[in-house]
Amino acid sequence: MQMKFNVASMSCAACSARVEKAARSCRGVDDVAVNLLKGTMLITGSNTDLDQQEVCRVVTDAGYPTQFQGARESSAQSFSLTNYKPSTSAYDQAGAGDASSNAACCGAVNTAGLSCSTGVQESAALPQTGTQNARNASSASNSSSADAARQLHQQRTHLIISALFSIPLLYICLSHLFFLPLPPAFYDPAFVGIICFAQFLCALPVVILNWHFFERGWKACLHKSPTMDTLVALGAGSALIYGLYTLFVVLWYLGSQHIDLALHRSHAIYFESAAMILTLVSLGKYFEARAKAKTTSALNSLIALAPTYATRILDDGTQQKCAVDQLQVGQTIAVFPGETIALDGVIVQGFATCDESALTGESLPVDKKQDDEVLAGSMCVSGFAHMRIQKTSNDTLLARIIELVDDATSTKAPIQHFADTVSKYFVPFVLAVSLITFLVWLVIVRASLDTAFVHAVSVLVISCPCALGLATPTALMVATGRGAKLGILIKNAEILQRASDIREIVFDKTGTLTTGNPSVCALYHLPSETPRDVFSLIASMEQASNHPLARAIVSYAQEHDIELQQLNDVAVLESSGVQASYQGSVIRLGNKFTLSDSLQRAFDSAFDAVERRCGNGETNTEHAVDAFQDVLSASLVAKQSIMDDHRSEILAQIQHEPACVDYDICQLEAILVFAECAWSLAHKGQTALFLSDGVSIRCVIALSDTLKPSSVQAVQLLSSNHVHCSMLTGDNETTARVIARELGIATVQAQVSPVEKDAYVKRVSAQQPCAFVGDGINDAAALARADVGIALGAGKNIAIESADAVLMNSSVLDVVTLLSLSHATMRIIKQNLFWALFYNALCIPVAAGVLSGIGFVLNPMVAAAAMSMSSVCVVSNALRLRRFKPARSTSNNTRDTMQRVDVHIEPIALSCVVSTTTGAHKRANHNERSTIMQKTIGIEGMMCGHCVAHVTKALEALDGVTKVEVSLEHKNAQIECSANVSDDTLRGAIVEAGYEVTSLS
């Protein structure tokens, strides 16, 4: 269980350390995360032992008033983006973005019966706040923001009042040093006592208004954990007490008629020091609070996106204004122009153009039509629509983002532990230095009590643990908020530090570097198959898979009204494809690893032969690929296969290989033609899927997934920043290398399973810091294994939950932005830490008086001003991250879109026919599409070359036989003949020559 608390009165890292220590002493507490900037504490512990009342009591007793904010189960931290996908911009679609088209859409809306009337009924009962989870977080954050605003106003009021008393007091006390005019009474010895007492009365309201410094400082001392408040309280309190002592001495001198001594002592009464220390520290705290408020502006702007009310469409068509928390899933609400959408849902009527920039970082508006999803927090720019609610206020994407960002800002980066450790011992160290300074000046140097006091107080006041405590969390909070505004959700502050060390990024291919929306390009099938039936079978099998390739196939079937079938025993094969039972046999669809072992070996032999012929210089590879460019519009025979000149040689070569001996020449030719298709598709960067029945390949379907424009730019930018890029994919190696070559990625691992992805990332991470970028379920293990796992927002929930950062816009260019943001954040943190350490290392010796020999003595008031400005400088430096600029696209269209490919379906043409009937080597005896037939005749009785010659002569003598090849080794003859040469004629010729026919096909 996790509990969240609001903690007041924390002012420095020592305070947060004290709060954490107190909270850890409570029963059932496993972990504590204290956020100094937000004044919150997140406790993780067991459900049974953790007691909120005990935590509040213990932390409050430690000096920090604590209030319980809410509780949730720890599992609520998992971040889910159910069904979220970046939408396509209105300007990326034909005819969109035009004013006239918007007007036309609005006209269509009106004719559809939608009314844009803004007259609505008020709901009878409207709750004031949300009740659960993220809504609670939003409400609490709103409440916290209101409290912060009230506190800031109170600080400003107290500061003004303090200044009204302190400035006149300062003028009176320092006028004699700067020869400033004063009323004559101030120079009259008779009024010395009155003037000194008046100074005390001026300082007293300032002390009362800033009494919280003394209260918190005293409590911290009682708990043996001194803080910055302790230093301020000791400095101002010492000046006040010393002033009271001086006032008593002045009055005693006046009573003793020692007027000169009284006048001399009245010039060093130090009430002005006490007042100005408190006033200047308050001024610094006020500036610091204003700067801190800006660090949470990104989170507050996200919270402000959530509307409180929405317009519900009732069953009778009337409109009613309802609180968002009253609305339920399935109800319908209206979306008006200029209105912020209240909940996640789907458009059921009408049309709207939405600005989702606050959620995704994408600046272009997005067209939303019927059945499109809309997100809470997006702005309806134009149009009017009705939407059906799919998520309640607790479960919207916006609520999840708010919760995620809020949690991220409550965590610490490893570098912050250094500052916490230093701050833990800093205040005791300063107290010791101040005491030593006082004793050295008083005892060793033998200076006056005034001089020793001034140096000791200056050391107390000038020391600034706040700067150390704020150096890291301010930068992390601003960076996390800035990332959220850019569409990059960072789940943990530690991720920013780890990301800055990344030296290698491993990319998944499909859906990450490519659009993840592949399209069907072509279907190559046997002549005896009907294309529509083949595609129906393929799409029916792919219904069981959620792979992007499967979705593309099913989508194509639905778009073309191809009826799907009910198949039996459909199963998804791990990282390779699907299988099902069809007409009494098992069929498989997928990459080549779905082929049976024997068929896969034969295919590999044919593919290797094509690769050797087309890739070894005998045939130019580019020319060979170009030869297939028209494959979508003509059959292989009609355009002549690239292998026509060599097919006979290849067939003769591979049929003698051990992998091919079980297949006759007709089957091998079909395998070879499919291998040619696969080779050509692979070299064009397309993916080939095979439908097989265990004995033969029945078809090859080609799919193409276009590269995202952002991918090429991202890889170029990463390479220029000396970040090595590599790519993992389950696709075949040839296709993978084509894609990698287009991207400029040198290291490629193809045909890898999820387990192999995980092993590769583990191996790389052992050598150097590594990030993995993916989007699918099969990427979850690698995302969790990497030093930084980066998931795309359009990916699967399990991938997003396994990742450390989520790119809402699914642009690979945001990977560059994330790394750049991490580098900028770490640079700011190091600058802040350096400044905080350098400031204290320089100013403490100066305040102690090391430069007094040259006449430079630091007044406590100047020390207080320097201390205040130190914290302001640190926070202001961190705020520079608000102006961080993301990596920019060099193209005009920055959105990753998918190109549409026209699909052509063609049969392959063979000189003999391979039947689709299953069974061991069953063959067809007739090919209606071909006038030339290939036949293989098994012959018994051939013993030598003379026998081969006799058989050859007998077959060549037959009319219609155009080619004869007789093999003594295989005891067969392969012939090419016209369709009118019957099997009986062939058998008769061989028997007449003196040999026996054992088979004929």
C-alpha cells in the first residue's frame, strides 16, 4: 500500500531528511520518498501494519505538521494506455484542414440531427470533488496549489510588514556611517535610551511575524537535527539577545550618568541586524517560493486540463450539465467548439478537430470522425460531435499522466543522495565553525566582543544548506514537467540520470522504426488456387493473432468484403506465425520457420541458389530487384522470370542436394519460384509470409511497412552525438539489412525471438549503458532488461508498463529529445551543486573574517542577503529547463504516416502443375494454363550410358516431345512435351526400347 501526506514547514534538505527519518520509525513502513519542493511524502508499506494516524503524529512531533492526503494499492503505479494511439493530423489527410471542408462537416453534422445549442439544464446535485485514485490526486494537487497560493500571499504580506519596520530601523542605525540626515532629537543625548528602546520596538514585530524560524529551529534542535531554520534562528536570535544586553548596558550607563559610554554603546545595538536578517531571509524565501511554484507549472497545467463539468445528452435528446465525476461509461456527452473534452470516449455522431498537443506534444490538430477515439484534456478546435464515454474520470489517459508525473516528481535521482549526505552534516558543521570563529576572535585574536559576535553571526547566517537541498530536486521536477509537455512521460527521476549515460540504443523494427501499420502488397499463389479463397483462408487464420502483420491482413480482407471462415485448432506460434486445421490437415502461415523441416531445407537451398546467382556478380543485385518491380501488375511468366536463363541449371543443381531429393522437378520449380519471390521482396524491404501444408508452399503474401520519417532523422542525430544504434527484428535478415541500410544502422540482428532480444540487451548492457526502444508485447522483457526502457505510446500495455519512459507521440525523434533533456538536466544539476558548494566554501571563510586583515568585514545583514540569493540562483538556474527545445524534424511533415500501396494478386506460372492436395507427393496430371508439360518417368533396367542413349532416342522420336533429359543415377527421364502426348504413348515407347516404367508424373 502507498500513502501520501502533505508535510508543512520543510525548508531545506536537512528538513526532508528529518521527516524521512521520523517516518521510517513508524510500524509497517518499507520506503519513504519526501518531496521538499511540493511538501509531500509518499510512504510504501504493508497494508496491515501501516497506520496513517501514527505517521501523522510522529512526523508532526518532529516539528513538521503532517496531513494525510490519500492511499492506494502499490499496483496502481503501473501505467496503462489502453487503446491509445496517436491520431493522424487533419493536415495529413486529403482535403482536411481547409475552412470550407470544416464548414461542410458542420453542415453534415446539422443535417444529421445534431444541435450545437448551448442551452443546457443544470444538474440537480453536483459533487464538489472526485473520490478516487487519479481524481483524488488531481483534487489534492488543486488543493495543494490553492494552499501554496495562500501561503505565497501570506509570505508577501509578512514581508511587506517586516520591510516597513526594518527599513526605517536600518536607516536610523546606519545613518551615522553614511552621513544621512536625521531629526535633531536623534543627536540629543537625552533621547539615547528612548531611541534604543524604539529600535527594539521596531525589531519586535519583525521577530513576531517571522517567529516560525525560531519555532522550527528550536524543534529541530530538540530532535538533534538542526536545519537552516536553526541557523537563521541562532543568527537573528543572537543579534536580538545581544541587542537586549546592549540596551540594558546603555540604560545602566545613562542611569550612572556615563553619557559618553552610553552613546558609544548605542551605535552597536544590533536590533537592525536581527530585523534585517529575518526580513532578507523572508525575501529570499518569497522569491524561492515563487520560483518553486514555476517548477510545478507543467503538472498544474495538466491538472487544469481536466474540466469539472460536461454536457450530457439524455435519452430524450435534451442536454444536461453534469459534474464529470457523475458520468458513467456508456453515457453520451456533447463536444462543443472551444471546449476541453472531459473524458475519454469515441465519437458516435458528428465531426470534430481536436488539439491534443497538451497530451502528445503534437502541435497539429487532429480530425475526429465517427468511431474515432477522443481523449480527455484535448481541445475541440472546431466542429460539433456526440461522444460515448469509455473511461470514467479516474481512468482517463489524462488522469494516468497526472498520476505518473506526480509520482515521478516524488522520486530521487542517485546524484541527489550526495547532496542529502552533505546536507545531513552541513548544519552541525556550520554551528561548530561559528563557535570556533567566536572563540578564535575573542580568545586568540583578543578582539572585542562586538567583533567576535559579528563574525560568528555572519557565519551562521551566510551558510546556505537550502541551495544544496534544492540543487537536484528543482532541476528534476522542471525536467519531468517539461518532458510531459513534450509528450515524454518519465516514470522515475532516476531515469533522467541513467539516460544521460546511454551510449547505445537498441531499436525494435516493426512499429518502432517503421509505422507499425503494414499494408498488403501482393499475393503469389499456385495457378490452381482461387485468390479470393486463398486470402479468405489466410485472413481467417490471422484473426487469432494480434501481430501488426496479422492486423493488416485481416483489415485488407474486411475492406474488400472477403468472407472469413471458422477454422479449427487455430494457434499462434511463438514469434513465427499461426497454424490451424483445414480440410483434415494442418496448415501454417508465417515466416519460413513455419515450414516443415524438409520443406524449409528445400526452400533454403533454392533461396541460396537464387542469392548466389543474383548476388555474386553473375547477375547485378539491383538489376535483379528491378526485374521484379512490375511483379504486382504481371505474372512471372508474362514478364519472364529473372531466373529464366538459369532456372534449368539451378533446378538441375538443387535437385541433387540432400534437402531436395524428396521432391520432383515440378515441386522444386514451384519452391524455386516462391524463393525468387521471397528474394526479390526481401531486397525491396518487404516481408514475405508463407502458407504451407507441410508438403508444399501454397502461396506467398507480401507486406510492406514504411519507415517513419522521424526514424531516419533520429538515427542521424544519435550517430552525430556518438550514440551507437542497433536494430533487432523477427523479420528475415535480408529485409532487416535493407531497412537498416536506409536508416544508416550498421548493427542488425534478424530473426530473433523475444528471449533472444532480452539476451542481446543483457549482453550489450554488460558492456556499456544501453537503452531499448520498442512497442510490442515481445519487447517487454528487453524493455525491462535495458538500463532505460523506452516504449512508444501506441504500443501494448504490457510494453508500456515494462518501460521507464513513454513517448506519447510514438515518434522516434522523441528518443533524441529524451536523451537531450537528460543531458541538459544533469548539466543543470551539476551547475547547481557546484554553485552551492562553491558559494559555501567561499563565503563561510569570508564571513569568519579571513579578509579582515585588508579591511573587509562581512556584516550579518549582507550575509543574510547573500544566503537568500544563493537559493534563488539555484532555483532560477533550474527553471532554465522550462525553455528546453526538443529535437526538431527537418521535414515539413513531422508526423509519422503510412503510405498506401495498391495490391495486385497474381498466380505464379509453372511449366508443370503442383497440386494443392495434401499427401506425400500427390501430383496433378494436367495444367490448363500451360501448353508445354514437364513429366518425370521412373525407369527400371538402365545399366549404362548406352541404355541412357536408347531411352533418349526412343522418347525423342515421339511427336510432341521437345526436350529429353535421362538420368542414370536417379533412374528417371525428365521430358518436356505438348499436352497431347499421353502417358500411354510414353510408357509404350520405353517398353518397346526394352525397359520397364516404374512411375510417371
